[in-house]
Amino acid sequence: MKILVPVKRVVDYNVKVRVKADGSGVDIANVKMSMNPFDEIAVEEAVRLKEAGVATEVVAVSCGVAACQETLRAAMAIGADRGILVETDVELQPLAVAKLLKAVADKEGPTLVICGKQAIDDDANQTGQMLAALAGWPQATFASKLTLSDGKASVMREIDGGLETLSIQLPAVVTTDLRLNEPRYATLPNIMKAKKKPLDTVKPAELGVDVAPRLSTLKVAEPPKRSAGVRVADVAQLVDKLKNEAKVL
Amino acid sequence: MPILVIAEHDNQNLKAATLNTVTAALKLGADVHVLIAGAGCAAAAQAAAKVAGVTKVLVADAAHYEAQGAENVAELVKGLARDYSHVLAPASSAGKNMLPRVAAQLDVAQISDIVGIEAADTFVRPIYAGNALATVRSADPIKVITVRSTAFEAAGEGGAAAVEAIPAAADLGLSALVGREITKSARPELGAARIIVSGGRGVGSGENYHALLEPLADKLGAALGASRAAVDAGYVPNDYQVGQTGKIVAPQLYIAVGISGAIQHLAGMKDSKVIVAINKDPEAPIFQVADYGLVGDLFELVPALAQAA
């Protein structure tokens, strides 16, 4: 069985982004870019399923600018077998990405798609669910444990208040939460090997998908700043401040 | 056109986030209807009818809505949405799970996790873990939106909406709930608590977490939270996690104990009214957002605070 793993190129999670002075967006020029951390967990999970003999092939897909090739190479260094770049310079929003992934899935015929639950740039948390809806497949989002057997997936999910386990039919979309696994570090030999793995490029038009954005960003602003308060000397002073100054006790 | 709010409920009661979502819907300036999809959910429907400002409650009561699975609920909402200008749900784990399916089936964008409403088509939402706020305008005919509950007040009581039963949509049979492990607690839930006591890696172990923080939480009537580091270390279950990828909270008082203050944690609690940080490291970044900082040994300071508070 084949597993498709979408990967997104985002500003590295260690970078603190700055809002541009003209309010048109955040400044990502000359900023370190990496694979979205949740997508890394998705690649790791797919590769583990292949190593366990459950999956036969892991295909990484990325949608975006030409530089997303690096993200695909990173996925292949973890262990994905090949990569597909859906190349465009248009700003892609989750619905457009879901449509592109649906078109790729129609061609590739995966049994499972494992996505990150959200990208750490737009924090939208939509793409996996949208892909599942467009394909008419079940979904299991925010997965912390995934088991495949008898043509079904058993997925433990993180929900408000605890955990739930779903049994879903395949094909399906699973999205990863933090505790699904801890992605491995790619070794140098595997990074070298990844450079030789196949990487195909297609354009959205070849997939018959209109990727025009539906939302326009009018303004991006800094959130209101919270200034550091005061150090208190001891517990008694803290309680006094909370009672008489902040009036929250 | 009216506005549809998808209620989050357990068939008996509404979850608190539904009330904040109703407030966001009322700001859009049209009639607000609430959908209750469940099984044996008459009590939840009655509760929704009493929410101030709601003019109609739609009830789809069928066995296949028992678990409120995303596939079946989205199918139902898709069929209703054409009569509405906006479809809103709380940005809770249930809303985030279900609503993008509706948007995709309607071929419209979703606007996730809004914290402000500028106009009927223009919304403010955090990006980059709350390090920036984007104002976005939707060109789609139906606006599909999840609402960050801490950004809107809870709607009050005093409504008397009509309750109308609607037919269920087909059971897609794609997914089955095997079981749920819900953490039982007598404490208030994190999302709705007035005071939160939260522990990080600095508390050292799961045993310490409970021994140190529970007496303080009990004394203050507070909910318990944790940083991602504490959850990853196994001190407490995942549903305690406050942060960018956990729960977003904004209580009156947030007491961070042994939490260093990673960006992703701050993203989940920096809208709290008052933040107290207790940490042995005077350089910890948490002190940069704390209103009151106390540097020292947690194991002396926290019990003393529980005593004195």
C-alpha cells in the first residue's frame, strides 16, 4: 500500500517572525525555512509503517515555489521514496492545497494520506480535513497513535478533555499531533541518498485546479505587547498584590 | 440571511465555547440559529433555546450523531448552509475537526480561529503562533468560521428561541467511535476557568506536579494546566496542555509554576488578564510577560502561596 505525505515549507519554528513595517505581511526574506514540524511527524510515521512492512511506498508531495524541492529532499532523507512538487508562485490557501492534493491522490491512488494537523505559519488547521471531504474519505485528525489492520485504521486522537479512538475505513486522511512519534534526525548518508531519489514537478493547471486565493489579507499587525511587570519579594507581597492591586483573588 | 452556529454539546449540556461563538455570531448583526446534532439531545436543545440572542434552534436527533463524528455532522451542515450567510463553530478540537469539511464541500475558504470581527466579510485572526494578527477579507458567498472562544464574551441566558426538529442527513458509515477516555475532574475545565494553575518541566515529575499544584488549585478553585514540556515528559495527560498546539486560555489569573515560557506556550496564555510566574531561574522568558514574578524554590513558594492565598 502507498502512503501520500504532504509537506509544507514554512519559516523554521525557532525563528521569531517580524511584521513588515508597511503591514503587508511578515518578513520572511533571508529567514531560515524548514519542513513544517507536524509534517515531519507525518513523514516519520509513514516511513515507520514502511519499515514495519505495512506500507510499500511513501510519496511526499509539496505545493508551492520551486524551493519546496528542499522540503521534499528533507522528506526523502527521512525515508520517503520519491517526491512530487506541485509548483506555483501563487500564494496557496488551504482549500487550493486540498484540491491539488486531491488531484495528486486521484493519480497516485494512495491507501492513506498522513498530513500534519496544522502549519505553523498560517495556523489554519484545515488542509487534511478538506482533502478528506473532497475525496469523500473518513478522517482522523490530531492522531497520537495509528494502527493499520484488516483494511481499516485505528486511530487514537487527542480531543478536548482526553482521548478517543476511532476505527475508520481506508482510504482515509490522518493528521498528526505532537505525540504520534519523535521524528528521526536525517543522517548524512541518507541526505546524500535523498538527492538521487526521483522528484517530479507538475503545475496546478496540469492538474486542472484553480488555485486563486479566496481570502485577501488586508493587513498584518503586531499583537498588543505585554510588558513585563514587577518582581515581588515574597509570597506575602504576591498575595497582597493579587488581592489589592490586581483584584483577582 | 441568518447565521448558523454549530453547537458543541454532550447531548445534555452546551459546552461553554458555544456561548462565546454565539456572541461572535451576534456581532454580525443578523438572526442567529443554533444547530444541535446529537442523539437524545433534547436537553441540549432546550439549553440552546435559552441562550440570549438565539432566535431558532435546529435539532437533528439521530443515532448516527451520537459520537458527533466529523463526516456525518459535516454532511448535515452542508445541506443546511445554503440558507445562511455565515456558519460558525468554536475553534475547539471538535470544531477544528469538523468545520473544514463543510467549507471544502461548499467550495469556500474557512477563516480559522478568529479573534475579531471588522465587518461581515472581514475578520482578524492570529498567525505564526499569535506573533502576528492578520486581517482577512473573504470573497466567498458563505463565510465558514471557527471562533477563538477567549476572544469573545460568553452569551448570557434569557432567550426563548423556537426549537425545530430537522431531518437527519444520511449516515455515511465511514467512521466508528471505539471509545473515549475522558479525564474526570471536579475542577473547572481549562477553557472556562477563572483561575488556572499551570506547571512546567520545573516541577520535576508527575508526582511533584500533583503534590505541588493540586493543593493550590483546590484552594483557589482553579483549573490545572501544563506546558508542552510537562506533557511530553509524561507528568500529565495531553489535555492539560496550554499553548499554540494545545488549549488557548485567557483566565483572570494564570499562575505559571516552573514554566520557562517558550513562544509556543506564551501563544496559549498571553491574553490572560493577570499572569504570575514562579520560577527558580530569574532569566526565564516567562518573566517578560508576567505581571508578578517570584524567583525562588517552587517547593517552598507554592505551598506557602496555597497557605496564604
